[in-house]
Amino acid sequence: MAVTPFDSRILGPLFADPEIAALFTDEAELAALIDVERALARVEGRQGVIPADAAAEIDRRLDGAEVDPASLASGTRSAGVPLPGLVKDLKAIVGGEAAQFVHWGATSQDIVDTALVVRLGTALDLLEARLDTLIACLADLADRHRATVMAARTRTQIAVPTTFGLRAAGWLAPLLRHRERLAEARPRILMVQFGGAGGTASAIGGDGLAVMESLAAELGLAVPPMPWHTQRDGLMELAGWLSNLTASLGKIGTDVAILARSEVAEVRPGSGGGSSTMPQKANPVSAEMLVALARITAGNLGTFAQGAIHAEERDGAAWSVEWATLPAMVAAAGGGLVHAAELLETLVVDAAAMRARAGGATLAEAASFALSEHMTREAAQALVKQAAQGDADLVTALAELSDAPIDWAAFADPSAHLGVADAFVERVLAAARKG
């Protein structure tokens, strides 16, 4: 088994979105690091910080350049970061007088952090697109089942009548807020990093601010007021968002797994997995993975938060903790969104099974309030409790125990006790339509 399932060729497709996971391979990281070094040279050439012909040569020579990740292992082991070894290799590729201007005025963390947020920008684009797909799927599910009556459960017990549309709307509503949060957080997450050795950009004198702003424009990133080498709040916001998102997906997985239990069977995952020995089984794999990924990401969030505590102007220990946790969190969020879409797009809803459990005991609260119009509240509750303890259907028992002028036949329809469930569904759908 691989060190983490996200890195496994066997388990990887189960845990992660392969397209997002590909952004965190060694090859993808090196390509991003080289792209940032090229962008830095172009910017510094235009600013006159390095000779324009040297900048052009660096950009040309490094276009499509590849470095073997294994060749950097020894240097990374000693330096704690791959940049010193990589810069040495890039200078060799560029060659000549221009080589000395590779990585001019930058520090390793400038390049590593900037390359990370460039890849995070691509990852967030993919996550947002997958989130949009899931939102559309859930909006359709909530709308189609806004009149599908089912029993609500609180603390695992039958409660009152509700609708499957409202349950689906409850899955949808937080996703709409996650989408808003992501749009608001993007400029705080996707910020260029450039400050040189101590965050003062002193190696290039008074040109540091201009280079930082130009590099941000070159890479399509936001400009912070100062280098954020030890200010990890943007990445912490991202980590919190990822955990928040996967928790919401885990809620969906939990609910579907319970509703799909053999003894409940109110829904059926259309893409369930089989057993190696029991032919009757259709395991809710995607639902299970939503729960697993939420738990993994929550655990990683705690570890990541430990790494957000950076000391002074550079902290290798804290920085390394981020490398061990954040990629897995991004990959897990992507995997969760893929599993959720597959689960809900193929979900089979048994409306008849839902309605069969939506009467009887679910009407206890409504019955106590209806009877309260004809007796004290305490007496009404005692009467309903007595009826519920018998073997007969609750409404049938109440009709025999009480002479209150209530149309018990009409009362027995759970659809008559849905409150403003449909209005709540409509409010969530209206928010979804706003985009």
C-alpha cells in the first residue's frame, strides 16, 4: 500500500479526483516552479532589473524544460526544499552569461509558494466547476421530490412528516454558501509571493514592489500588501473551506447510506459496488467515500492548522507540515465532489417506501396539538403517548381513545402535516437559481 491512498495507483481513483491529483505530482510541481522562474525573468527583464537579453534567453531556454524529480532528492534532503538543486539545474540548462540571472533576487519560498498558488488556482477552477454540477443536480432532485413525503428522523428516531425534496434542499443549501465563500476567498488565497531572503526584497533594491506587482499580473494572481512568507491565513482559509465542503458532502453520504440500508430501502444508489462473496449486495461505495473523505480532511485540517504557526521570517518545520496535508485535502475535496455527483445522478428514490413510513408515529406531534384544541396540553400529550404505546396504528388508536371532534381519516394523511416545507424548498431553489 502507498504511503497515502491519494498517491496509490490502486486506491487513488477511489479517493481523489484524478484531474486534481495530477496537479500535485512531482512533475506538475516542477513544471509550475519552472514557469514561475520564467515569469520572474520576463518581469525583471521588462523592469530592467536584469538585462533584457538575459531574460529572453532564460525564458526561451526554460520553455518546455524538464528536470528529473529523482535528481533533486539528495539536494532536497539536505536543503529541506527542492529549489537550490532545481535552480542549479536550470542555470545549467540556460548556460552562458544569462544563467547567472536565473532566480534573481528571489528566495526559495517565493518560488515554491507562488508555484503552489498557481496550481491551487487551477484546482479551485476545477472544484468550482464540479461544485456547480453538483448544485444543479441537487436543485433538480429537490424540485422533483418537493412533494415526495417521507418520515423525518431526529437522533435516529422517527419524528414528523417531511419531504425528500426538503432533505435534498438541506444538502444543497450549504453548497450554495460554500460557492459564495470560495468566490470571496479567492483573492486572499491566490496571492503572489515575492520578498526575497527576509521579506524585504533587498537584493533588488527599490525595484522589489514593482517586481512583485508585475509578477502577480504576469501570473494572474492577487497582490498582497507585503510578502506573506509566515502569514498563512490565506491557506488556512482554503483548508477550512475544504474541510467545510467535505463535511457537507459527508452529510449527504451519511444520509444516503442510512436510507439505502436493507431494512430501510427508501433510496438505492444506482452505482453501488458488489461483494466478492454475497451476490445480493450493492454496497453504497460513493456514499461511504463521502464520509471517509470528510473525516480524513477534518483530521488533516487539525494538522494543517499546526503548520500555520510560523516563526519569525521563515519556518521550515511549519512549512513542511503544509506540504504533507494540503495536497491531500484538495484531492479529497475533488474526489468527494466526483463521488457526490455520481451518487446523486444515479440515485433511485422509492417514493412508495418513503410514504409508507411517513404516517403513524410521525403524526404524534400533530395529534397532540390537534387534541390541545379540545383539552389541556398535558392531557393531549398523555393521550397521544398512551395511543403510541399500543399495537394499533396511532391514528386508529386515537380515534378509539378520544371523542374529540377531529376528522381522523383526513388527519391520517401525512401530506397534511408538512408545514412550510415546500416554501423552504422554494427559497433554497431560488438561491440556487441566482447562481
